[in-house]
Amino acid sequence: MHTAVVAADLNRSLLAPPATEDIRADGSARLLAEQRAVLEPDPARALAPL
């Protein structure tokens, strides 16, 4: 989460997977709720520009 917050503060684009019921998804859910990340359900599409 620290890295994601710093990236957002630097106006870097953040992609997040869809939130699940898993406790490990809390960070993604929070970033999406705060509109600090954009939902990206397809990991292959998210990695394509790299």
C-alpha cells in the first residue's frame, strides 16, 4: 500500500484487480473506493504496455 500511495501522489496510473472477499484484497478495494486506482480485471492487458 505504501508504494501505491506514493505512486498515486506522484500522479502515476494505478491499476487494481477486482476486489474479492479475501482479506489480502483490502488494499485494492480501498484504492478503488478512494478512486486512486482504475479497475483492471485482465492481468494480461495490464501488462501489455510493459
